[in-house]
Amino acid sequence: MNSLAEPKTAIADLRTDSDRLWESLMEMAKLSATAKGGVNRQALTDLERQGRDLFIQWCRAEGCTIRIDNIGNIFARREGSDPTAKTVMAGSHLDSQPTGGKYDGCFGVLAGLEVIRTLNEHNITTKAPLEVAAWTNEEGCRFPPCMMGSGVFSGVLEFDTMMARTDADGVTVSDALDAIQYRGSDSVSPSEINAYFEPHIEQGPILEDTDTTIGVVIGGLGQKWFDLTLTGLEAHAGPTPMNLRRDAMMGAAEVTQALNRIAHEHQPHGRGTVGSMMLHPGSRNVIPGQVKMTLDMRHWEPEALIAMGESVAAAVDEICQRHGLGYELTPTADFAPEHFNKECVDAVREGAKKLGLSHMDIISGAGHDAMFVGRVVPAAMIFIPCKDGISHNEAESATPEHVHAGCNVLLHAMLNAAGLGETKA
């Protein structure tokens, strides 16, 4: 048998099969297709079970062994030549939003599978084993919070608490896992993993806007979420003079402006969003006596994120005092920024260079499984463009060329991390 360290040109020229990867994406999408061309494969539903079953079927056909842990995460393993080496993993998720697209999450899982198919096809053995992970409930739309499976795996989320979470119908995660028969008992530890790579559509417009094929993701924005309730006094819109009102909506409007201002003061990475607002009593001729709203703050630097949170809290207090409002500001999420492992990031960047692909460093504004996995395992992400930056939408779209490019970068990043073994006999 010949060492694969010798035919460097052959390895440098290695590419995945674009048509095979695209056909796999389209076949997976058929299982949960929506009328508008998207998918509805919510976590732990029967449709998601079908997607899991198909993925496992494909992995077993490539000789992979399958492990499933207690939260339903799936791990498909291809052995390497060194049984003592830690694994090099690729992964993402198979679940979707109710009106999701074909590529969000699924691309990352099937790109990992395509890497294994390509290596099998060319009789290439890696020194370290390779593994593909399909994480449970990344979206969090049926069972909050998001990134549940990777959160439990990394120890960020507590297993028993997550198993007790319910959907809108009162079904627990525990019952849903049993219903689709994906409550596993295999023990999989972060200590087994040497590197983790997650390919994903960008879910934003930067790559397309700059005509760049590969985003080398150096980390992700930290997040602080709050629920804010402002309480004033309902009163008749006609007889009540402006200077005598305790208008909760006026407070909400100023808080929204303050959040926007604070985000602008923390550029280039500051983000501030009011995503939901509910008025009580909701009558056109009654001054709102209560507003419930959400505040979403994000930043790349931990100190800046803390400063944003403190500034918003101070603004809420000042605004409410001025308008005679009571308030309750409740933290609902607090995720530190994720700075990905330098060696993994470099492997992605070198893969893009080797392939002659345009690339740029980029920071993820959205949450991904890699954000949690990266806390306990060296990790990085690979972004490809999506049309108009649209995601979480049935109109979500990526080109076969970009899908293929991202998968090829994954291939060479994983080979970089895993090392080369020997050709199969």
C-alpha cells in the first residue's frame, strides 16, 4: 500500500461530486416539501424522523457506524488508520423552521456525508477518523431554546431541563424523542473530537453583495435578549391631555430608538432589534397602559456586549421615570461571543486558497451549533452565499456552484486536520 503523503498532486486536485451532493439535498427536501418550494421539517416530528432515517441509511451505505446520544444527536463515523487519533467532525442540523428553506442546516450535514462519499470513491484513508453530526433541534421553533442538541452535548444546556421542555401542544422533548424512536443511549464526548467544521449558508447578504464565494467564519456575535414590560395607565385618547398621560407606547417607542442608537454607537459589530411588541388593551381610542416587547442585542466583543446591555438598562430606567411608567426587564438569553479556533479557521482559509476561491473573513450574526460546540472543541465554520441573504424562508436559495465550492473547502479543511493514512487494500 502506498502512503497518501506521496501523491500530493492527486490530493490537491481532489473534488467532491457536485451532482451527487445536489441530488441528495433535493431528495432530502422532498420529504418535507412545502407548496412554495421550501421545507417544513420541525424538530422531532415524523417528517424530521424521515429525514434522520434517510441520512442514516446513506451513511450506513458508506460503511459508517452510527451512534445516537440521549438528546437524539446523530454521529456517523468513518474510521481512520490510527485508532488512537481523535476524530475530525463536520455537522449541522436536519430540522427546519415551519416555512424553512432547503439549505439551512441540511447543507452542512450532507456536505459532511459527501466528503465521506468522495473519500470512499477515491479509496482515500485518513489518519484520524471522520464523523458527521446531525444535531437535534437547532432551530428551536417547536421546542425552545434553539441549538438544543449541541447545547446539551457541550454542557451549556442542562439535559433534564431540555427533556422537560414542551411544544405548543404540551408535548415534551422526552416524549417526542420516544415517539420518533430517537432517544439514544450512546455516550459521545467532546474529548473525542480534535476539530469541528460546520458548512452553512450565510443567512445574510454580505457574501453576495461582495461577490465572494466563501466566508471564512472567525466567530459569532454574542447575544443578550430581554423581555421588557412597560406599565402605564389606560386612558381615553380624547379627553386626556398629552402632558398628563402615562403612555406605555411612548415609552416603548423611545426604548426602541435608544436601542437603535446604542447599537449604532458600537459599530461595526453592534446589533439592536425589537422583534416583538404587544400593546394592551389594543384599542384605537385608548392610550396603551401596557406594552410587552423584546430586546435583542449582539456584538463580537464581550466588553462591548456588556456595555450595550448596561446602556440599554440605564435608558429604560430613565425613559420610564420621565414618562411615569413602571417596568420589568427580564433577561432571557445571554450567550458570550464565540471566537473560533485559529487552526481550524486557518484550515478553512487554506482550503479556499488551495481551490482558488474568492474568500473573506466574516463573523456570523446568527446562532449555530458551532457556537456551542466551539466552547468545548476546536471549531470553525464555512459560509456560502444565499440569494438576497434570505433564510428561514421558503424562498431561501443557493446555487449548485456555491454548494459545491463550500463542500470542497470542507473536504480540504477536514483532510488538513485529519491527516492522510494509507490507501485501502
